[in-house]
Amino acid sequence: MHALRHTFATRCIERGVNPKSLQKILGHAQLSTTMDTYVHVTDDSLLLAIKQFEAADKP
């Protein structure tokens, strides 16, 4: 069940949920707990970040 909290947190950030709101939803006192422990970089989110960077370089 605990692994689902990690998945939930990661997917929320991927969908644009405000990190401070997610912190409150998960009940963490510190934002760093939410972001550093529960949110993970997925292959899809990494690829999207690279594509966004590449798109910014095109005129």
C-alpha cells in the first residue's frame, strides 16, 4: 500500500499538481519529504523534459 503513495505523488506532479498542495494531501510537514522521498523521475517525464528543452531551441 505504501508504494502507491509514491506512485500517486509522482503522477500528481506529472499532471501539474502544485507541490505544496500535494504536500498537504500526503500529510507531510516538510515539502522536501514530499519531493525528495515520494516524487520520482520517470522515463516518460525525463523524455518530456528533454523534448521541451529541444523545442525551446527551435525558432
